[in-house]
Amino acid sequence: MKPSGGFQTKPKKEVIMALEQVFEQLLTLSRLRSSPLGHLMDDFCDSLLDQGFSRGTVRTHMGRVYHLNSWLAETGWIWEGFLRREKVDKFHKAYRKRCRPRGQKDGHLQRNRLSINWFCRYLEQRNLLKTVACIPLYEPLLSGYLKWMKEYQHAGEGTLGVRRISIGRFLEWLGDKASPEGVGELIPSDVEGYFLDYAERSGHAARRSMQAALRTFFRYCRHEGYTRLHLDEAVPVLRTYKLSRVPRGIEEVQSQSVLESIDRSTPVGSRDYAILTMLHTYGVRGCQVRALRLKDIDWAEDLILFRSAKNGKDSLLPLTEEVGVSILDYLHKGRPASDAQELFLTCRAPFHPLTNSGTLSALVKHHIDAAGIDVRAKGAHIFRHAFASRKVAQGHSFKAVADVLGHRYLSTTYLYTKVDFNALKQAALEWPEEVLV
């Protein structure tokens, strides 16, 4: 029936569902929308597209989530308004036994777990994933220790994170004794035995970290009255000498070779060049580069602010032309559109700041290897050592170098006296003349 007045009704606009934007085969669409998770697939697919994933990557993730959906259907599981994390863990165990990948199995399982994690993250954001909270027996004791460290020892967040891991391992080793009453039953030989066993299986830095953690933990226990013994004195002493090693840096020629080897025509290359140029120019820590925000760059005054790290000092430094140009190049053709305030982001969706220190270290190592540079250490910190060594060798005062590096105490900068060759020459004794008899 036609409407009166000669007006024509407008045809309804066809709504294309998210899955139809990625898949074409009707059979595939039907399988993805099958029970028990099928009613979530369009919304999950749409969330992946909104985060910037390519259609090829979305197809891959959706295909792996389909394996989870099929397994749930096989086990007779019915959607009740949420999915439990424990059920996902059971799927991973079952999938490990049944999958037959073409390549390496471990790599395949890791990629499959990654896709399922994206789906679980989607469920968490919508309160559709439930997890049975399993609080360790030692959690109250550990939480009390960390609170004491923060309030009485003024420990920073980084230190608290390291202490949580170290003391958590010790308390796991205690088992049923991981309580105030259990700590009261410990004797010095227990502490000594644990630490020596740990030291045999760990490197130098890990041993020092555990040593410091155990000592502060037992001081906390004595402060709270859990033990009357000075168990902190039972932690064995591993002799180390503060200035026993020469700083491991990279030479200036090698640094330039690394920078010149980076292909700046790609988004990844423009980002990595800006990062390495910043490390080389200012000698800042990798965590300071990762935390650098857009507002920390004052283009009008040619200044750049690096926030303090390790309870050090903020560093407000001149924005050099080389660093400024590299940042602008990255902003114009490398940095993806994002609401994140951090300057440096990942180059693959979903775009987010470089929150993991390992990411930056791997980035530096990749370019050092690509340039064919042979150095012992290949992390971001070698540029910091190189910067300090270079400035000391050029005659800059230790106070000036400490200010740029953000060292709160001048003694921290004394490590670089070993590369002050001009001063060492003045201290050298003359070679005695040979006397012929």
C-alpha cells in the first residue's frame, strides 16, 4: 500500500554486522555465531576493529576463539551470563593435548593463548568473566611488610615491586609457616640455608636483591614483634665492592653506526631512531624515555623534561636540534593516532605506551646486532654509561654529570672516575729507571 500524499518511504539503511566486515563465507559466519558464545562474537569482533587490528589479525583471533567456543559446546557448557577463568584454564590444558600444529607446538600454543587472552580481556571489561579469588596464606604478612617499607622506609614503587617478588618467593618456600607465628619459629640456620641455596641458582644482581629484601623483611618482623631474634644478621654477607667494575658502555663511533643503520623511512624506524637518539644524547634511563609525555616537551623554549627515576631528581634539559628533529619526524609519520599522553607507542594495534622495560631493551639489542656492533651488554643502559664516560673524559665536572643523569648523590657518579684517563695519567707514578751493575 502506497502512502497518501505521493510521499515515498525511505528504504531502511542496511546494517552490516561486525563479522560480515571481516568474513564472507556463510558457513564460517554460522559457526562463529554458534552456541554457547556465539551471541558475543559480533561485539568482540567490533572491539578488535575499534582497537585498530587489521582484518587479517581479527580473522586469526576470531578463529582461535572459535576453538574455545567449540570445546565449550562439546563439554556441554551452557552460557549463564558469565564465563569462569577456571573454565578457560581447562580449555588450554585440553587444547595442548589435542592440537596438531604444522610448526612448533609451543609457539602455536603461545599464539593461541594470546588470542584467548584478548577475548578474556573483552569479557572482563563487560564484567562477563569471573575468577575465584585465591589469596595466598602469606598475603597478610607480605602486605604488612610492603606497607611498612612504604611508610617507614619511604621505598619507591619500583623497589616495592621488586621486594614483593623476592619476599613472595621466600614466603612460598616457608609454606605453612608463612605467618607471624611461623616466622617466630625460624632460627638463623633456616635463613642462612635458604639464602645460600637461592644464591647458588641465581646471578649476582638477584643475590643482592634477595639479600636486601630478606634483611629489611626480618627487621620488619622484629619491629612488629613477630620474632625476638635478629634474623636480619643471619643473612650471609656476599662481599661486593662498589667501584670494582668499569662501566660498560658503547663507544661514540659505535653509537653513530647504530643510529646510521636504522631505516627511518618506516614508522618503526622513525620511532626507534628517536628513542636511541634520546638515549645517546642525554644518557637518561630507559624507563624515563618510556614515561616521557607529549607535554614534557616545551617546543617554545626548546626544553625537554625527564621525570625522576629511582628516587632521583627531575632533569630539565635543552632540546637539541637532532633530538627535536627526530621527535617531529616520528610524530609526523610514525606515531599512530591515540589518546595516550606518552610520546612513544607501539607500532602495532592495539596502540599503547611501551610499558615493559624488556620491550625497550629488545629494541636496542635489535639495532645493535643489526649494525654488527660487538659489545658485552646490549641494553638501553649502555648509552647511559657511554654518555657519562664521554662527559667525564671531556672534562665536565662530576657535579654537572650527576645533575644531567639525575643522580641524587654525587657518590653514585664516582663509578665514572675510572674512565677519566687524564686524571689517571696525573696520578700515575714514573717508571723506575733500570740501573746496570
